[in-house]
Amino acid sequence: MAASASRLNQLEQMHQQDPRDVFIHYALAMELSSLGRLSESLSVFKAVIAEHSDYSAAYFMCGRAMEQMDKRREAGDMYRAGISAARRTGDEHAAGEMQAALDALA
């Protein structure tokens, strides 16, 4: 747990130093999710998406966190938005993964 807290602190500091770095912002959301802090991770994933609407991985992981929180309808909406973002950027692999996740919700 101490290593995770340390990693979280490091990511928070890196994000404060460079708030425009999408990878650091995304990594912060992933770390929060891995620590089980799903509500916080959702907020960060949504911020990543708001600032970087083409970052398809954020949609996918945000949808996964929503599923873990039993927010299935919201997860479906997030996957659909992510599929659009992935297709906009030509990332058919990401679009396929989110389509599979969406199909699994049905």
C-alpha cells in the first residue's frame, strides 16, 4: 500500500507540474482506480476526456470504472462516446474493444 500511495503522490505532483500532459493525467486516473478510489478516478477520467476528447483509452477505462460502480447505463454511454472518439482518430482496435464491452453490458 505504501508503494501505491507513493506512486499516487508522485503522479499528483507530476500532474501539478504539467497539468496539460494527458498521459500523466490518465495515469493518475488509472492509479486512483487501482486503489479502489473509483469515484475519484471517474472525476479524473472525465477531466481527461473533457480536455482531450480523442484520448480513447480514457473512455474505455472510465466505462470500466462505471461498471465496477454498477453504473451500467452510464458505462454504455461512455463506451458509445469512446467508440466515436476512436473512430474519429482511426483507432479501430480501441473501437472494437469498447464495442465488445458495450455488447457485454447487454
